[in-house]
Amino acid sequence: MSDTAIEVASEGASEKQGLSTAARRKAKVHRARHSKRFLALEKSFDGDSILEPEAAVDLVKKLATAKFDETVDVAVKLGVDPRHGDQMVRGTTSLPFGTGKSSVVWVFARGAQADAALAAGADVVGAEDLIERIQKEGGAACDTIIATPDMMPIVGRVGQILRTKMPNPKAGTVSPNAAAVVTEIKNATRVEYRVDKAGIIHAPIGKVSYPAENLLANLTALVSALVKAKPSASKGKYLLNTTISSSMGPGVKVDIALLQKLLDK
């Protein structure tokens, strides 16, 4: 077969197959992954508009049309560079009306601390026996693990297994008063935040079934905690922008200047 014939045959094969594999993969990456319901909700309002905090909360509740009680999440873009350790933002705070989320809590403690943690509602409390269970099961079937400071030497044995669940003083999960932490988590008033690589904090602030004023109070409580946690190494504007959304709904932009004014009330 001549070169021309081969070229024609090749072109014909390409036409039959349509896009190349690389092109199909690229198209798939950029293909919308949202449902028709989500896209319809997204078109129902001006996504570029920046709303007053009260109006933003009301709109998020209106856009929550799933058949379950969706969680309301907030994303706050901070003026920090998380690549630098002195600009890391991480901590916990209590929301006045809680997150509405139930959590399974394990506690490493002994003696009176262990008894108090159980009384506070901890699902599992132990010491060496809990270490053995984690090693045997290859993980911990819980949402949060708390430890008293004296237990950390043995907890370190399973650090590679626990990974992100490893108790951490910065996250408030290493505490001399484990029972108090258990109470906060079980009452769903405690929320943990940590800035991601893009400089964004993601955190829940309640359920769409909450009254709007409760969601707003939780939002201001979280933002207030973030302001207090501002690293001294962070220069320039700190709170850059904020978006809130329900679990299955589109994001709604919040006027950050008006939100900051609420913190002063």
C-alpha cells in the first residue's frame, strides 16, 4: 500500500472513531458533573452577585431542595500562604447552635478520666486494649479520637494507621479534660477548621432546617474564630471572600465587609 493510501486509510479510521483518545479524555474532564437539578438551581439566581449575609442565608435555604436535611457549609478564602508553617490556620471553635451532626467518638484515657469520658457519651474508651483493636482492624471506625496528654506516647504507636484521626493539640483533641471535649462533639457544638492548600477554610455551620438567624449566628461565630486565629505572619487583607451552600446546592457569595460588621455587634 502506498504512503498516500495509508494516509487516506488513517484519516478514514480517525473519522470513524471521532475524537482521539486524548481529546475524549480532555472532554470528559471538563464535562459538567452536576445533576440537571443542580444546574437548574444554579441558573435560578445570579451566581456572581454578592449578597448581604442575611439574604445569602435565606437564598441557601431556598435552594436546598434535596429530600433530606442538607448541611449548610461555608468556604472562607483567607489571605494566607499555607505553604509557610507560620501562616497555617487551624483550630476549633464552638457554634452557639451546633452543626446538627452526630459523631462517633473514641477516647484514650485511664481511671477517672476514662469514667468521665464514658459518662459524657464517648462511644469507646480504652488504653492499650484500644491500641490493639486499632492494629487488628487496621483503622478506627469513628469520626473523632480524643486522648488525654498522658496517653499520647502509646497513641503514637498507631499514628500511621490513624493519620488524620490522630489526636492533635491544635485540633483540641488532646486535652486534660477529655469529657468536656466529648460533650462538645456529642452536642455538635464543636467545629474544627483547617486551611487547605488553596488557602480556604471549609466548615459546616448547621442544617437547612435551622432558622435563618441560627445559621447566621453560627456563621459569625466561625468567622470570628478565624479572625482571632489570624497568623501574625499574614500581611494585607485577611478575609478575602466567603461562600455558603447546602450539601447539594450551588454556592452563594456573601458580602465579607458586611459580615465583618456583624462581628462587632
